[in-house]
Amino acid sequence: MLRSAFRPLYSTVTWRRWAFMILGGMISTPYLAIAMFAGGGGAEASGSDSPWLALLLFLLSLAGGLVVTGLLPVARRIECSISLEMLGAPEQPGRDTRWPARLRAALWFTAHVLAGAAVGFFSVMIPLLASWILSLPFTGSDEMHWLPSGWMIVWTLPLGLLLLLGFGYGVALLGGLAARGAAWALGPSPEERIAAAERRADAQAERTRLARELHDSVGHALSIVTVQSAAAARVLERDPVFATQALQAIEECARTALEDLDHVLGLLRDEEAGSRHTPQRTLRDLEELLGKTGLEIDLRREGDLDRLPAAVSREAYRIVQEGLTNVAKHAGRVPVDLLLSVGPAELDLELSNPTGTRTHGGAGTGGRGLAGLGERVHVLRGRLSAGSDQGRWCLRASIPIPKGNT
């Protein structure tokens, strides 16, 4: 408890911040000299010997010189550097160059210099005064009749110690206020903070999307590998040609999944994110997708799939991929009917298959299943339904096409 109370007195943070303020006091020297010359010279030039006029001119000259210097971009950069190093703030310097930000920097520079001059003055005077007070019981003075005589003069000892302690705690308090002031004056503006928060939100949304893409791609690949390997094992002796084709499909599917895994994890780690592109498979890649499943798929197309916007085509591809993954997981090697119909205002997608022994949707598999598909369709303001209908499992989705693409 006692150690915590005295920690500000011996903390390196306190005395680093004190050095920051002393640096401001050193900077104040030429400004004070110029202001004194301007105050005295201005009063003399006006023919007035009023000390108040000289003081007013002194203050105006001092404040004007400090504010003008603080408005310079180079002054702000220097203050940012030394404030970050000696105060620990601001953690992220602001880059706004508009007048409100420049005025805050000018006020900060002025406060730094003036407070530094005051701290420098008291850093000299208070230790001298405390040393004199502490020496009184040993030296005394016949000329100071107001001092008590004899042993009563020892009250000056705690007074001197309290003066030194007060100076130490005052430096710690002023240093803390300086750190807060630096964050306000030199840190990001409210507009910059909002923009940074939006960028973080966008980055998090992109990471979530990448993670979902990775789940869909790898989950689909593993499902197809399971189906194809099981089929190859059953017919290995009877139909070696089919088994060879299944093994080739497994190899290709696994290679594609590994490429997606390496690429997406690299993006999630921010490794060369600016020069890399997220894998974007669309309905143009549908034939390749269907060829790897090992399922018997009857594909029907209605309308021109090439005129679909990239976002609609990409999400439709992922819906088909997730739907086929569910078929492989829950129904096995059953025939699948797939219809893609491009109408004037929307894309209709229907995937159906005979109902297997288990229910679709990915329950208990650790995946997103129908919930993930619903989120994809909802983002594009579409509709999704899934369920059993006369012995068949049907997955239907309708995704609007923006008017500019119809």
C-alpha cells in the first residue's frame, strides 16, 4: 500500500514526462526574449510608460509567436514524435490537416511551452526553497524574528519534506494531464476515428467472409473426397477404371482445397494482402464443380447465366456447392436434379434429390448448413427454402437481379 502511494515519485514515467515539460521550457527561451523586447520596445515607441501596456504587448507577442509556430505542420510532426516517445501519447498520431486539427496542435504547442517554462522555474526554485527550510534548524537566523526559537524550529523539517513531496506529486499529476492533452490535441480527429472504426469493421466483415468461403470450399472438398473414396473402395476390383477416375477426382479436389486453404489463410494473416486476390468462383466454374462430386447430376439451364452480376453468380455457386455437400453427407450417391433459371428480375435455383436416411442441413457436423445459406441469400435480398416434398429433399433459392443488369 505504502509502495503504491510513493510509486509516482520514483516511476520512470513521471520523470520522463517531467523531461518532456522541461524541453518545452527550453523552447520557451527565445519566445520569452522576443516577447520581452516587443513589450518594452512597443511601450516605449508608443510614448507610454504604463507597465500594463508593456505587459499586454508582452503577452500578445508571446502568445502570437507560439500559436503561429504551432500552426506549422512541421511543429505538429515534431510534437507528435516527442510526445509519443516521452509521454506515451498519442498512440496513433492524427493525420487530419484541416483547421480544427491544426488549431488543436497550435494550442497544444503553446501549452507545452508555457507549462514547460513554469515547470522549469519551479524545478529550480522549489528544491532551493526546500533546502533552505530544511537547513533552518541547523543554521537559524537572528534576522528572522518570525521564526520560533529553540527546539520549536524543528517544524521546518516536515515542511521542507512536504514541499519536496508536493513537487514530486505535482509533476506526476501534470505529466498525466499532459498525456491526456497530447492524445486530444495530436491524436486522430473524431472523423478519423470514425473512418478507422469503419475500416476495422469492413476488415472484420471481409475476414468473416473469407472464413466462410474457406469453410464452404474445404467442407465441400472433404465431403466429395469421402463419397469418391467410398465408391472407389467398393468397385476397386470390379471396375478399376471407375476407381481410377474417382481417385483422380479426389486428387484434384484435394489440391483445389489446399490451394484455397493456403490462399485464404494467407489473407487472414494479412500476408501481402494488398497484392493478392480472394478466390472468386462463380457459375462459370459450375461444370468443374459438378465433375468433382461423383454424383449423378441432371443440370438444366434456362436463360443466360453470363449476364448475372458477379455477386449473384458467386453466391449462387456457393449455394449449389453447399447443397451438393449436404447431398453427399446426408443422402449419399443419389441422383440430383439442378435447375438454374435466369428470369427478367431474379435467378431461381432449385436442387432436389431423393431423401436419404438423415435430414439435410448440417446438424451436428459443425458447419453452418442451411443457416449459412440463409445468410448468403438474405444479404442479396433473396429468399431461401428447404425441406422434404413427396419423398424428395428440395432446396430452392430466388435471388433478385439488380435492374442495371436485366
